[in-house]
Amino acid sequence: MTSRWRRLAVFPLVVAFLTGCVRLVPASADDPCAVPEPMPSGAPERIAIEPDDFQARHVGHTADGRQFFLTTPFEPGAREFVALYLFRADGMFTEARIDAFDPGERAAADRAHRRLLRELGDVTIGRISVAPFAVERFGTTFGLISAPPQGPDDVWWVTAEPGDYMAFSPPWDCGTYDT
């Protein structure tokens, strides 16, 4: 499941570092994005998702303490989805509410997105820490799915599926993702 481009994405950074265009600055001890030594070697128990203006606009906590992730998975060239994933306060997956749409049904998808957000009641947008999970709907696997390394220089990944549109890698508590 890990795309080759992710492994190759490091190459420009290495070139920039070697030519002096990038300087590594030591991270502070409380920086969740600082890569620990040694790098974690197994599948994550939890991953953090930090809210942003892109794929993670609607992550946070409900008034009753649950965690949620409202997102828009897709099948390239086919269906699009609006998915609400719910987790207990401890980050364990409990429920998925998923609506499917044909490409071009943007208005209907937007209405479904607003409806699912409204159904949550009062929410606080903020960082969540949740366990990877998978659920089958519409003949497709949805979720935050763990994938082991595919080679000696690769790492574990957790990808938002379908669509592989968010990819998380160690350190798992960083909260950021690749697209």
C-alpha cells in the first residue's frame, strides 16, 4: 500500500541538505514531531491527527467526550464519500457513518457533510489520538489502515482509505500527514 513516491520523496530533501539549502535544527524535547532514536519499529497503537485547513478540518471531541474524524474519502475516478468516524474517549474505534456519491454530486456531498457534523451536536475542534481501524462499506475498505514496511528502508504507514489521501508515519504522536 505504501507508494513508491513516499520513499523517493526524501531524495530532494537529502540533496537540499547536502548543498546547504536546508539546515537541520535540533527539536525541543517537547516537540511531538521530533523523530525519536531509534525509530519506532512496529504498528502504532494510536496516531494523532492535528486539525488543519485541508483533509483534517473536522477532527475533535464531542460534548460527551468521544473523538471524531469527519472526512472525504474517494475512489480515484469513481465514487466519493463523506465519512464520519467515531471513537471512544480512549481512541478506540466505535462507529462509521458513510455516505456514497457519484462524481459531480458535490452539492449532495456538502449537504451530507453538514448533516453529519450537525448530528454530532456541540463539538470542539482539536487534536485527536485514535487507533487504526478498518471497516467495509459499499464493497470498499474504509479507515485508518496500518501497512507494514515493504522493504528494509521503509517504515510503517497508516493511510486514510479509500484514496490513500492522508499518510501518517512515525513519530505517531506528531499529528501531521503526507498527501
